[in-house]
Amino acid sequence: MVTLMPTQQDKVFLDYTQEQLDQAYDQLYWAPQRDGIQAEIRKSCEAVRLATPPRTERYGKSDMQLLDIFAPARAAKAPVLVFLHGGAWLRGSRHDVAYPAPTVTGRGAAFLAVDFNNVSEVPLPAMIEQCRDAIDWTARHAASFGGDPDRIYLAGHSSGAHLAGCVLLTDWATRGLPDDVIKGALLISGMYELHAPLLSARSKYVKITAEEEAAASALRQLGRIRCPVAVAWSVGDSPEFRRQSQVFAAALEGMGRLASRTEVFSANHFEEPRQLEKPDSELSRALFSLMKI
């Protein structure tokens, strides 16, 4: 049997055919055990929430705009990490990302897990605005939970890293906040240019204009990023998630904005962020260095 190589006409992006590109943006193809992994993660998060019940606050008008606050005992002027969950813009919850809280609070910082509507409920630009609202609320209310409004950091995984990258582009002055309200960001296996993802099967549920695509692509607006950014990806990520992270890290380095680049040795995309459960992991060390804790 002869296997025919794809012709140039078959390719839709770089050397990918449509089928290959769809696979490159589908983490389930590379980690078919995803649901089992995420069930384990949810159990870990439930244990964290049981051991240290968070304070839950509403940060916006939508019923989904809630965040959980895990703060060190007797916190005062503590650094703050705001974490945005992943889930292909379709799934996920603040309940799925409580697992880093003990690591972060153990270093004397507060950890905030954020909920927001998904793209089946609101357009992608509205999701980004909700994440901006979370930072806005945190800056104005940090003192209420012992946090320092002058030491706010941002992190996200997968589509949450994409959203976090978009939050870094915000003109905070229009919200009455300092330009440097975010002091640094850890972006884990995200997408920073939407051209290729929107050529893939993801375009079936993400419907945005060309102008919105540009506004939601951090790689096209590097000059608007004002803080150091630590970029991480997994050796087990899909090829496009690895490529996107590596290209973004190189671009940030050229702009003098790269805090660190970390290639995480994990089995797959979904196991990767669990390194934040371990204070001595390479991902936790990158976070601690960024936050200076």
C-alpha cells in the first residue's frame, strides 16, 4: 500500500493538513485519558477546599463571575496570584484549580481561583473582559483579604493562559488603575496567536471577527505587555501548543519581557499544571522566582 504525502494544496497551515491541524489543537487526541486525569484533579481540589475553605466573592455582574480566595493565616500585604482555568474556552471551573493554593499560601501569598462564563454562553471578547474584571476587583479589594494591591500576579493554563495573555494587553488607565497593576504573569501551555486555532475545528464554536481575532492575539501586540512573563509548556503537549509557547517566549525575550521559559517534563497537557502542587517542582520554582517569594 502506497501512502501519499500531502501536497501543498492539501496544507492549510505550515505543513499541516486540515486533519492534522485539528488534531494539533485537540489535546484529547494526545491525552485520551483526559477525563480520568481531570477527575483526579477535581478530587485534589475538593480536598484543598475542605481543608482550607476559601472565601468566595462576586467580582462582576454575571452569576459566573465568582472567585475563591485562599489567603495565608493573618495575611498582611501578601502578594496575590490570580489563576485562570483552562478548558478549551468551553469547560472548567474555579473548583478545578484549587490545587496550587497550598503551594502558594505556603510561601506567604494569596491565591485566587476565578470563574467566568464559557464561549458557549458569551462571546470570547466577553470572556476576556470578565477576566479583566477579576483583576480590577482584586486590585480594589486586595486589602480586604490581606493582599497587597501593588503585588498582583496573573497565571493561567491552556485557554486560561490565552485569556491571561489577553488580560496583559489591557489599557488599565481606562479603568482608573495603574498601567503596571499586574507585576508579572505565568502562562502555561497557552495560545498567543489565534490565526491557526481558528483555522482548526475550534472555529466551529469560537465565532469572532478579524478585528476581535487580532485583539485576542497577544503575539500581535507585544508592545502592550508591561510586565515580566514566565512561559511554560509540556514535553507532552500537542505540537501546536509547544510551538506557540516557544514562539511567544522568543518574542517576549526579544522585547525584554521574558522572565523565564520552562519546558515541563510531564506526561501530557493535563498533568503539567499539577506540578504546582509540589513546592519543589520546576514550575513552582518558576512561579516563585516571578513573584519573588
